Amino acid sequence: MTLLEIFPSLRSGMLSPRLDATIWPCETHYDDLGRITIGGVALADIADQYGTPVYVLDESEVRRRCRAYRKYFPDAEIIYAAKALLTKSVAAWVAEEGLSVDVCSGGELAIALAAGVDPQRIMLHGSGKPFAELEAAVHAGVGRIVVDSITEITLLAAVATRPQQVLLRLSPDIDVHGHPAVRTGVADQKFGFPLGSVAAVDAIDRIMRQPMLELVGLHCHLGSQIHDPDFYGEAVRRLIAEMSRVRAEYGRTLPQLDLGGGHAVAYRCGDAEMNLPVLADIVEDSLDAACALNHFPRPQISLEPGRAIVARAGVTLYRVMAVKHVEGGHTFVIADGGMNDNPRVALYGARYDAVVANRHPTGPHMTATVAGRYCEAGDILAADVSLPADLRPGEVLAVPCTGAYHHSLASTYNGVGRPPIISVRNGRCHEQIRRETSADLLARDLG
Ligand code: LLP
């Protein structure tokens, strides 16, 4: 008999190394029954009540991350990148915490507006914004639109009936060496205009000639999962030099510089993540130096974190469907979710941890691969993780750090509806998004 079995109360408040605070919400504990709790709610209870798979979202963790950004960047505008995760409640939380919201479609715009976000604090992005969405944004009175193409300048000029603030997206040719799918700072990619290119000069020129478009700043987004803050220092240097050139050419001092998002989070213990105070120092120092060098007044800095606000607040729960020991091969734990609720493994080769949530395992462990239920061999959730050797069907698995780009990337492959989002706070649950049913899928099928 172990000490924990004799004194179950030792478990509460105890964080085992498997529940490392860098990948789990701060309010993650084991309760007296050995079950993992978040925000005071046992994950196994959520699985029982709402079914599995299910996304759990810790409201306090989202708010804590917003506050961390505001603390370390007191003078900057923090614009939450809604593409990471957007529900009406999430939009309301981040707005209450003083963040603005970046949306990249008419759908995201509608959700932010429905949540009561002040349109002036909404920024619209997108590499191919349809005319109707530009129109909706302008009519809603969104604060700023980030221009991504020449066509868009023409469309915007046609739609704007009052002055519309815009930023121009430039790629500063900074290679953060990330996954090719999310490397956006290099010159040769689809977003914006390469800094210093003929096309970029032309775009600035065209915006300046449109009476209803007011160019207020430059924008760049270097990529995803960036943990080296020096890349942002380099972006500041290159973009301030360009802002100085614009001033020399047009006599206009652009007041805003948006450095995009991309701040890395840890998905597994030991993964590198962005250090916010260090990033703040580097942005500050490079801004001082670049502004002094170019005799340019300090612009207002904006940052657009998405993942770093919500990733760690989310945990996905699955029920174990089967455990298979392949002779001479892997042990597969088959979960009742997979690539529909987490396509990041198949898309980017992302790696995750998985732990059993309905009991605190104290016995021997096995190395296993958690695979999904979908009809593809690549439907893997967590490869080579350590799980209890006596894991049984029906037990609940929790995969941490699934708050960003999980629900927002989810699909209905194999005719399986998307999971619900249940937020937790102070021991209570709130069903934010309900499970998508077969009836929902059939409702779109007009026969
Ligand atoms: N700003 C812009 C203009 C962006 O395009 C993005 C992300 C962000 C901000 C927020 O980046 P974050 O801080 O969340 O890294 N599906 C991929 C990520 C795609 C990111 C696209 N743009 C993934 O799951 O890793």
C-alpha cells in the first residue's frame, strides 16, 4: 500500500511532474479521489456529464494570460487573435481584460460583435477578404483593417463611406525557421507585401491616394511558435526604418506598429516557450534604438497573441475505447476523438502528452501511442506517452494545452460532430458550445 492510498488527502494540491504548470492551467490539482480537477471541477465529472470528447476551458487561466500581457506590455495594445479560439464568452473575457480582438472573417466578426466587443476595438485581417466581409466590417465600424492586397485597396475604397483606418501588412523577410505551413515573415509567401518591394511601395502609394482610407501603421506577423524574442527586435528595426521612409516620401508619420503574434507555448514538459518579460525588454530596446537612429517618434506598439492567451487554458478529454498491444509493435490506446478535434498532429507534426484523469495512477506504467477513432492511420493524438499499464476501456484521458487551434480547426470528418466547449471557474461548469449532433450535420444536407 502506498502513502497516497493511506492518506488520500495528500493528493489534493499536489502537482505531479505529469501535471507540470507550464502545460496545464494553474488551477490543476488532484482531488481526494485522485482525479484531476481544473477550476475546482473534476475532469471525470465533466466527461460523465457532457460526454466525450469534450474541450474543457479554464476561464481564470485565459484571464491570467491576458493580465500577464497587460502587465509586461503596459504601453502596448494587446489584440487577441481570435482564430486561436473564438466563442462569445471568450471574446467577452478578453475584452473585459482590456484586450482588442483581431478577426479574420465575417464569421469571427459576427461572433465578436455578438459578444458585445466594441467595433472600434476590432481589427480585420485576411489574405483574401471577400467583398461582402469587407462591407460588413466597414458597416459595423471596425477600428482598423489590415490591407493584404492591391485588390483590397480598390474594394475598400469603394465600400468606405467615411474615413477607415487601415494598416498595411508587410513581410520583413525574417525567417523564424518554423513549420513551412506557419512561416509568414519571409518574403516569398502569400500574405501582405514584401517590405521594400515595388508592390509594397505601390500599395502605400494607392492607399495614400484614397481619400477615405487613412494609413495609420504597418503590420507584420512573423510566424508561429516563435520562442526567440530577437526576431521581434529585428522586425522592429526593419519596420521603423520603413516608417521613416514613408515619412520622408509622404510627410506622414505613421503612429502604429503591429508586430503580430506567434509567441510560443509549451505543449509538453520542457518545450521552449516565449518569455514575456524578455520579449518586452527586447521590443523596448529595439524600439528605442531604431527610433533614435531614424529620428522617428515612438509609435504605439500592438501585439496579436492568440495561442499564448488560450492554449494552456484548454484540456481535451477522451474516453478510452480500446487498448491494443500489437505483438512485436506498439501499444495503441484508442480514444473516442482524434484528428477531428485535434488535427495539429497530422498537420504540423505537433507532439502532445496524455494522462489518465479519473484516478491518480501509482502503479507501473507502459509506453503507448494514443490514436484516434477516425479512418486514417495518421490519426494519432499522442505518440509514445507514459500511461498506466492497467489502463482500461472507459477510463478518461486528458490531453493538455489544447485551447488554441483545436476547436477552431475541428472538422466533422467521418460524419462525427464537433465536441462541446465546457468552461470551468470556481467549481462550476458552463456549456459554451454544445456538441454538434448528427441532426446538425443533416440540417445542412438539402438532399
Ligand atoms: N496575427 C496574425 C495576422 C496571424 O495570422 C496569427 C496566426 C496570429 C496573429 C496569432 O498567432 P499565435 O499567437 O496564435 O501564434 N493553425 C496553426 C497556427 C496558424 C496561425 C495563423 N495565424 C497551429 O495550430 O499551430
